[in-house]
Amino acid sequence: MDVLEKCRSWAVEQLRDGGRDCYYRAIGATFDGTAVDFEGKRVIMAASHDYLGLSADPRVREAAVAAVRRFGTSLGGSRAVSGSLVLHEELEDRLATFLGQEAAAVLPSGYQANLMLAPLLTEDHFVFSDLSNHASLDEVIRLGDAEERKFLHGDMPHLEELLASTADKAGKLILTDGVFSVDGDICKLPELMRLADTSGARIVVDSSHDLGVLGPNGAGDHFRLRPLLVTSALSKSLASVGGVIAGPAEVIHYLRFHARTALFTAAASPANVAAALAALEILQTEPARRVRVLDLAEQLHNGLRALGYDTGTSVTPVVPVLARGRERCLRMWRELCRAGVFTAPMTYPGVRAGREVLRVTLTAAHTDQHLARVLGAFEEVGRKEGLIPRTPQGGHTPVRIVRPAEIPAATANSNGTGALSARAGKR
């Protein structure tokens, strides 16, 4: 059989199914990080993980432009042979300190940062992975030679059973997301650390969705516990593109010379590295942004629940709205776009069949007016689909977003932008 035949048959099936028109859609323009031009209409962008609203910040944009003027658009090769820019090393030093680790390595993408773990997964080792981990953590297991043992999502007794059934002296590595990218819940790091201590395992946490949002300093350290290694994407709170892996200096040094994902890839672009540096500075000096995105997330969760929606177990700015079926999920996405809100439809293989959700995220740049429009669109579409009652039933279980006690409560002004609006007006 022709190796391309699968592509033709899949294309025919997808045309008949009509589901693919919800993905890879072109955005004509962006507006202040809160809205986009979609099919000639300005709609609220509620599908971005630009949590702190920094992708449109003038300081971040100018840092990227200045880096291009100084270093050009590309290093032209891998850092191993073409050299590193001082920007790469500065970002690595800053991120290592920020994450409480000895050293860090910056990669062109968050996906690649996780793939950099592959040399640690040798054939005499075992790797334990949460069933809901990001695809990049699944992929690194395929690249490595360690024996995989998956545990049910967040099920510590199941993990304990798997660890106990593994030879005491065997090398063990536990992989987990910090905040799970679809369900929006937080890993049980204290329990994971306890199990790791008793079994001799090491832990790697992917902090892509908690960096910049959780923890007293925004470093994702919600439990103030330090795993062996931390990975993260730079495309969320750091408003750029890239990834980082941070940990003990000897481990990072080893991976630089043994991980093919680092050795044989072009360096992260000067513009992206400079943007991440600028965003990191803002993240550390403007905690009101974290407060704002947490406030909005709590209001979004509870507004949707008051309408009759189920947002699952999330206690973070990742807000999954259970759609109850693939066809309904895709249909609701289209209807929400028509109502002026761009969301993220999550269907198989992004989620298991039967767990389809519309993932909704607002950023620190969104206003209370944006929030009201999002809730209004969900009310209109949900009633049309029969997913929520015609009139609110009340009595919903409220969600309380996780917050570090050290961050004071936000004080928002009349348009809901709080301290951010005053700062923005001075730019």
C-alpha cells in the first residue's frame, strides 16, 4: 500500500465529518492581547495561555525588536557548534535563579524542553507518568529506553502500588504536569514527594501552566517544594516561544551534551529570548498581574457554574467547560465564535473520547467587560444547545482559585483592570 494512502482516506473522512474546520484557523490581527480578527470580525480571544497578558506589552515587543536589531533574526545553527548568545546565557541564569535551581538550559520550544529528558531514561530504569500528562512527556518516554508505568490521573495509591512493585534498587523517575493543561487541576506534589522519598524515585515537574501564575513569587512553586527537575514553556506567562529545563548543574551539563533535542536543533531566536527576558522582569516586579488573572479565573469559573456548566476539578485559570460529546463541542465552538468569543475545542486525541471540553482562559489584560461578554455568549449558546437550563438554577458549588497568602487581594477599578490600567496609561 502507498504510504500516503492513509492521508487521502483521512482527508475524505474529515471532509465528511466536518470537524477539522475548527482547527488551524487563520487569525487576521490581534488587539492588545485580548481580541483577534477572526473571519473579518473582532472576537474576544479566550483560548490563549498568555496568562499575564504580556504578549502585547510594549516593553516585551520593544525588547524583541531591539534583539533583532542587535543580533539578527537567527543564530543560524545549533548552540553547540554555532555558539550561544549572551541573551541565551542571561535568560538561563535568570530562570535558574527564579526557579530555585542551580542551572537551566533554554530550548526553542517547550515540547523540546521535555524531550531533553530522554537521555535520563535508560533501559535499566523505570518511568512513572500521570495518565493526563502533556503529550511531550509521553513523547520523551517513547524516545527513551526506560520501562513505562502509567498511573491513573492524580491517583496516589495507584502510583504507590506501581512503585512498590518495582525493584528497590531500580532507577525510578516520576513525570507530572504541575497544572494539567486540560483539566486545570494541580498535581499532588507533597504526596508525590513523599512517595519519591520512600521509593528512591526522582521527580520532574512540567510547570508550563503554573509558571508566572502560582506560588508566592510566581515561580510555580505552589507547595514550596523543589523537585529534581523543572521544565516549562516560555509561550505562556513569558509571552514568547521556547522552553526551559532547570535543575542540578551536573544534570543540565550532562543533558546539553547527550540530548539530541539540544545538540541538533537551531538555537532559540534572539527575539524570542529577549521577549522572555523582558516578560520575566515584568512578572517579578508586577505581582498585580498574577492577582488579576486569578481574580478573573475565579469569576469565570463561578459565572459558568452559576449558569449550569460543569468546570470540573480546576482551581486555576485553565477553565474546562464540559461539552458532553464531540459533535456538540465543535458545534458550540462555532456558535461561540459567531457570538464573539474564540475558545479552544478539546477533542480526541487532545482528550479521551467522552471527555470533550471547551477550554477557556482569560488573561490579566482582559477587563470585566470582556468577562461579561464571555459569560453572555456561553449563556446564549448553552441554552440553544440545551446544555444548561433556561433559567439559572442556583446552588452551584463555588470554585475558589488557589492563591498564595503572600499576595494581597486585588482592588479593581470600574473597568476591572485594577492596578494594570493605571500602569498601562503611563506607557
